[in-house]
Amino acid sequence: MAAIDLRLLNQFVAVAEEGGFGRAAARLHMAQPPLSAAIRRLETELGGRLFDRTSKGARLTPAGQVFLTEARAVLARAARATDAGRSAAAGRAGTLRLAFVGSATFEVLPGMLTAFRAANPDVELVLTEATTAQQVRMLLDDDVDAGIGCPPLHDDGGLASVMLRRTPFVAALPDTHRLATAADIRLADLAGEPFVLFPRTLGPGLYDTVIAACRAAGFTPRVAQEAVQLQTIAALVAGGLGVALLPASARAVARTGAAYVDLVDPPPGLVFEHALLYRHADPSPILARLRRITSGSSFSARTSEYTDAATCGGSGIT
């Protein structure tokens, strides 16, 4: 049996709904003879009459009534498929797999999700928390479509990035520390203190930024403890295991036993950054819509004065 195309189904439905070939032909903007011939071909293909033809028009046979129900369902599904395909091609539907570092949950991620969901309500979001180094591997392996990570990174495997936010560091101290009540301190004031630091294997950029800043301040920090999550680092500081440098946004999450003190005249480069990471050659229209969202004013307004929607420079990502 030959396949019945959608145009022929649409012609059949028009005749059934109009109750005659003349009115259906006018509705379809075609002549009546080719419409009548098309319905006869359909009846031959199905092996039975779909209409009883009379001088007053065309009336559905029992077989025609059954076929009408199915024809309408097929046309409706085809219309939905067409709409879904167009939406997906335009990036209005589909799935976005987004990874993010824990520190992004303070401010960057909520603002991005709010702006993206408002503009793309039919896109399914699949979120995964991962370190920056893990995100790089996930992107290269096509396990995620984009990530929110912390540059600088040391990879040139076809990745690109857009800066989302730059935030100053603050000193995180036990609230019993001699400097905990100071209005601000110099980084050099922490020389000789034990440090709680992010492991270099999972975030070489962040680790190197902190070490380089301390050395610029005249000392090499003594790492007493390592922790992956910034919330965990703050908890270890509160427990008296050492001091740490954390982004100022960490203040948004209160931690009993920890105090956050501003740094006066911090060394150049001591800035905590979040960037949108993605594959440079990825043609995904959904990714393109995400990039437009993150560079737009609606998202930028949700971040602080440190927001910079320019393309990252010198991050080691191309």
C-alpha cells in the first residue's frame, strides 16, 4: 500500500467537513475535478467508499467516519511536529545541559536561570554541579552544552568563554581571630597564617590566583587544609582550621563562627571570576539564545557592578 500524504488527508477532511466537493474545493482554493479525482484515488487505495455522493453533496460512509477521526489525529500530530521542529530550530524548545560551580549559586546562577526561563519557557534545563576542571572535560566530551566556571583556565581544546561577573576577594577569618573585627586588612597581614584552599587539581586557575596574590604580598601561604566547595572552606575557617580568601559574594551565606573582612589595596589580579564556558564551534540555537541572555541587560542587571559581558581575554580558553 502506498503512503498517503498529508495533502490528501487534508483534502479528505475538507470534503467531510464541508459536506460536498464544491465547497471543499473553494475552501482549498482548487478546482473541483482534481479534488474529486484525488478522493477517488484515496478510496481506491483504501479499498472502499468514504463518501456517498448525492445531488445534495457528499455524506460520509461508516468507513469514512472512522477514517475521518484518524485523519484528523494524524494532521494534528503533524502540525504539532512541525511547530516543535520550528521551535527547536529556533532554540525555543529542546534541552540545555548546564554545569555550574558551587560558588555560582550565590548570585550568578539564579540570575541566569530567571532570565533564561522567562525568555525560553519551553526549554528543559538539566543542571549539574561540577568543578571548573570537570566542566572543561564534560564540554570536550559533549556531556554538557555550557558551564559556569571560574577562569583563568589552561586549556585550548576548542572552548570559548564569556565573562559573567568579576568579584573582589575578602579574607575569611575565624570570628575569634585577632583581625576579625578590623574594618579592612592588607593581604600581607595574613602572612604566617594557615590557609584553607581549593585544591589545584580541580581548579588550577583559582589556586594559582590566590598563590600569586599572596606571593605578590610578600609571602607564600602555608596550606593547612583543602576543600572543594566554598561553603566547606567557610565552615573549616569557622572551625578554626585556618584563614581563606573567598569571593565577596560568600557573605550572602551567613556562617556562624566566620568573619569576612575587606582587603585594602589587593594585589593586581586578585579577582574572583565567573564565566560562561562553551564549545567554540557549537551551532546549537539554544546555546546561542543562552549567550544572548547572558550578554543582555536583563541578566547583567541581576549581577553587581563587577559584571562584564565582554569576551574573556587571557584566560587560556580559545
